[in-house]
Amino acid sequence: MEVRTAYAEWTGAIERLLRAFGLSLLVPEQLYRPAAGFINSTILGLRLTFHRVPAHGVMPPNLSNDRVPGRLEFRIDHPLHLWVASELVRRFNHRCCASIAELEATDRGLTREGLVRDGTRHVKDDARPVDDPSARILGWTTDRKIAALRKQIVEAERRATREAQAAAEAARAAAVARERANAAHDLLGIGDFAEIDPHRWSEQVIQLKSEQTLLERTSEELRTLRDQLRAIETAIEAGERQLRQIDGDHAVCQNRIDTNRRLVEGRENQLKEFPAYKHDVAEAGFAEVAGTVPPVTLDNVEQLAHQTGQTLQGKISYEQRRVNDASEKMIAGMSEFLGQFPEFGQTLSVGRSYAESFAAVLHRIDGEDLPRHRERFEHYLNENLVGDLLMLNRRLEEHQETIEERINEINTALRGIDYSEDTYVQLRLLNRSGHEVRSSDDRYGAVLNTGFPRSRGAPPDIEQVRLLLEYFQRNPEETQRVTDVRTWFAAGVRELRRADDSEANFYAATTGKSGGQKLNWRSRFWHPLWQHSMVFLPHRTMHPTSVS
């Protein structure tokens, strides 16, 4: 619960009235026994108030805006908010009074300044200001209280700073007073002025010094001791100078030792980054580099290291150029190899990462003696493949000639048969114009045209042959149409006049005259004639796979 925004000026007074209730613990009925047992058996070290909330439902109370409960807002999503509201109405249903006259007229009331009346009992707790936000406990957000506490902390730190400065000033004043008190105490201990008279003490000092000088002049032993003392002091001074010089040299050496130790640790850490480094292997190369430089000392080690680094960097650059040149030649060779043998492009590619793969191919070529087999293969291509291609082409031409001869024989027989009173018919072969047949024929023609070697020693274009065979394997129907000569042609019938052999009509297999004429033609002549002619036509199909 928290005070409504419309009654924010009553927040401090309501906080005072409900503080004890707001800090109490609410225990639901089902948790009462374990909670009470734990609280009873545990030493809490503080004062705790808790309420046992019954399990049965509570009716919503009647809240009036002129009473404390009516000026509060409750979290209606909390299961205990109805009990809290009812308890507030029962225990803290105080009227909010704007004046003492209103407070006097009611039995239970509350002023905005925090005066609480319960019958004859009046209470006003001003231990804290009524509008102190740091003491507030109501509400479901702590932002304002945290801000107030932070403000109090800043103010407390300022007061602490001022008090610390005042304490320091007091301490300094006490020290001055203590010194003055001690001086006064010393003054009180002096009984005669002669004890502090500077002239008297000066005369005594001069007299004593004169007696000392006289004794020193008249005493031979004292003179000898003084000479020995001067000699000892001179020796001590010389020893101290030598000691200071040795200490300086020692400090310089120690500094150089520390510096070298750090350099050694740095070099060791650098070597740890290269676990595969082998000192014995690099010793020979290092000796070659070290032979060109003067002996290493602590004074010239950095200079020699820089000089040696430049020398090694130059060698590295030279070797890198050689590697780059070799890489360029290698890549050029790879490109040339893949250009001559593109079939290796499926597993190989141009690049330094494929060097081992190319080397493996070279090793296999050398191990399997592929050049010799290539010569045999090229010989086979030049001899057998060309012959097979010529044989296939010749067989197809023979079938074409046979069909044409059979058609001529049929036409001779048809000349003696009347088609009508003054006409006769003749068969005519027409080349098919289908796209698929032309496409395959073009491929086949390309193989025949490029399959022959153009010069002695040049192999046929095996790539064209391979592509044609793969095409035929993927398209068996077109293979049938290309290698079966009968599918190359479509038959048409010419109706000729006997008087002058001029053409009266032409009937194609897929076109013709009107529907009645076409039906008459097919029923009277075409089907019986074509079936009869099939007896004379060859029925063999050449399969291109025999070439392989």
C-alpha cells in the first residue's frame, strides 16, 4: 500500500500512524504453524510483529476519502490486499483533520502535522521530521527513499568534513597551549637569573677554550695523538671515497645484471612462443652470421643484435623473393597443366595450397608410366577410333542408300497402278526437320568433322566424342532416332498426271487436303502401301556405344 498522489501532503502523518503496522509480517493461514514454530525457536535479535491472516474470504471494506484507509492505494493483484484494507479500517480508521477543531470533534483523528488522537490518548512523535522521506516505509518503490538517503549521506559527509576541520584546529590550538605550558613550567624551575644569563655563560666558554688551547700546546702526547688522529681521519676519508666508488660500480653492475636478466627472460619468453625451435639446428646458421660481427660484449650487444637482425631480415627477404618467384612459376605450371588436362580441374585448383596434390599427381604419373600409356591411347585414337567412326558413318550411309533404292523400286511398281482415271502416285522421301534430330545430327557431324587428326601425331578431339556418347546415354530415344536411318525421313506422296507427269496433288504424312480426301487417301492407298514397303526396308539400328 502507499499514499495516493492526490493526498501526498498527508504522507508523513500517515507514515507515522501506520509505521508499526507497515513493518509487521503477514503470515497466511496455511503457513502459520511453520512460521510461528521457526520464529519461536530462533533468536532474531530484533523486535518482530506478525499477523495471522485467516484463510476465509474478506469482503471489500467501505473506504471513505476523509479517512486514512480511503487515502491509501492498494496492490489489488496481491492476494492479501483485502485483509490489509479491512484491518486498516478496523484499527486505523482515523479521520484526516485539517484543524484542531476538527480533531476535537472526532473520537479518532489525525492532523497533517502528525498529531494522533485515539479517544482521550493523544500522541505526537517528533523524533524525526514529519516530512522526512528517509523514514518512509509505505509504497512498492524505494526510489524516493534511496534518493533521500543519498542526500542525507552527502549532508552527513559535509558535516563530518566540517567537524574534522574543527577538530584539527582544536588539536593545533591544544598543541600550542601545551608548548606554552611546558615553557612556563620550565621558567618556574629557574631560581636565579644567572642560570640563564648569556654573558656569564659566554665568559665561561671563552675561559674553558683558552685553558684547552694551553693544555694542547704544552702536552706532547696530546700532539702525537692529534697527528695520529688526523692520519686516521685522512685514511678513513680515502677509504670512504674508495668505498663510495666501489658502491657506485657495484650499483652499475647490479643495474646491468638486472637489465640483462630482463633481456634473458624476454628472449626466453620469445622462444616459448616457438616450441618447435631447435637451437642445435640454428647454431650453424647463427655461427655464419656471427662470423661477420665483432665479439659480443655487454656494451655492444644491443647494437650487434640490431645489426644481426637487419642481416637476417635481408636474407629472409631474399629467400622470400625466391619463394615468391618459385610460387609464380608453380602457379603458371599449374595453370598450364589444368589448361592441357581440364579433367583434373574437378579435384585440383591453382594455388599454393594444392602443391602437395599436384606433386601426388606427378608421382602417380611417374609411377604408373602414364606418358607411355598416353602414347598407346593416342595411337588407338588415331587408328581404331577413326576407323570406327568411318565405319559407323559408312553403315548409316549404306542404310540410307538402301532405303532410297527400295523407294525407287516401289515407285516403279506404282507407275503401273492407276490412282484415278488419269493419275498415278509416287513416294517421295523428305528429311525430317525436328529440332532434336538436327541437334543430335549437328553433334554427330561435329564428331565426324573434328574426329580426324589434322596433322600427323595430333590426336582426335576425344572430348567431342565423349560429350556425344554421354548425350546419347542420357537420351536413349534420341539415340534411336539418330542411329535408325528410317527416322531421318518422312514420306510424302505425289499424285502425278499420266499425260505430262505434272503434279496434281501432294500428300504428306502430317498434312494433306481436306479431311475427307485425307481419309480417302489413307484408307485406299497409304497404309497398305507403306506396310508393303516396310518389307523392303532395313530394320537394323546402329548403336553409337559400339564406337567406344
